Amino acid sequence: SYRMMRALCRLVASPATQRLAFDTQKRRRVRPLHHSSSSSSNFNFFFFSRSASATTATRSNMNSVQSSSLLVPVTRDEGKRTMFGPWEIATSEIFAATSLSFAFVNLKPVVSGHVLVAPRRICKRFANLSMEETADLWQLAKVVGQEIEANAETLFPDRRGKGPISLTLCIQDGPQAGQTVPHVHIHVMPRQQGDFENNDDVYDEIDASEKTLKQQLDSDRKDRSAEVMASEAEKLRKLFYN
């Protein structure tokens, strides 16, 4: 009724009700997102938060958070190899890694800055990944993409003065989708206006790159030398490790 509505409005607007709401808000606790030693799952990743007043953290703070909460050193453990399908990836070509995933430079990049992110465990299809591997894989791809987007003009001279940079992130999941290496991987590619005549042409180029990637992995003829790839990885590695 009208009287009841007026009474409710007076109650909501009363100083006592407002104080109660304020006190309740102060007592509220938000459970932090972190790994608990008592948990059987091991989610080894972190989260960025952005606001209108602070869209990005400082570079030093970002690197500190990444190194402590997500990344592990890029080293070859004794007796262990980092595999991409049936092929070994040299440690010198890996620029970022977690306990479950790794990021490495591309033998046949479609555009400058085109890199790959893959799970450490060899999985042919995306659905074969565990929940932890899926989360970790995409979190590393997110961090890698963010850093490459922010630093592409510095790292890759051909990108200077060509306008804002965006990202293409994609997976070819299965042979019929264009996947030739039997190991799940995410393509992370910096993009600029006009890098392809038609924007969707990038996917045709990824298909073409995938087809020749397997052939080059199988042979001694490479589009890029090991020295060139190691040099690029070293530059990228500095974005993530102090």
C-alpha cells in the first residue's frame, strides 16, 4: 500500500539504517585468490585488476607480481626436455614459463611478434587439458599478450609509427581446423591497422604458417635461424624476469 511504501522509504533513508549498512560494509571480508596448501588443486596464476583511475600497474610492480605469482625460471631441468608435440624446443627459444605452460618464439611467424603458448604436457586437443592446465595456459597467454602489446614498437622496428596495437589470440583445435602440430597451442599476435588487406586474412595466413611449420620442424631448412630466434626470445624474456 501507499502508506507501507512511504514507511519503507523512511526506514531506508534513516540515519540508523545507513549506519548499519556502513558498519556491515566495513565488516565484509573478501576471500583472496591464492593457492592454499590444504587444497588438492594447484592454481598457479595471478589476476590483474584495472580501474578508471589506475589502468596499469608500474612496470616494476607488474614484473614483481608476475615473477613471484606466475612465472618460474626458464631453465632446462636435468633429464627433462620441453617438447612441442614430437619436437624439442630449445631453452634459448623459451621466454616465459609457469609450472604448467611455456611461451616460445615462432619458427614461422605470420607477423613480427607472433609467438606461441603451449602446455608443458603434450595434449593433442584442447578438451584433453585439465581445468588447472586450461586456466594456466590462458593466464600465461594473457600476460604474454599484454606485455607484447605494450612493448611491440620497442621490440619490433617494423611496427613503429603505424598506430595502436591490438591482439589476435587463437587456437586451431584439431587437424580439420588447421592444426598440424599435435600439441595444443595458442597463437598470440600483435596487430595493427592495415597489416592485412582484409582483417580475417590473418586466419588464412595462420593456416598457411601451420602447414609449413611441421615441414620445417622435420627438416634442416628453417625460415629463421636458431640464433635469430634465441635473440628474439632474450629480448622478450627481459619483459618478464628481472
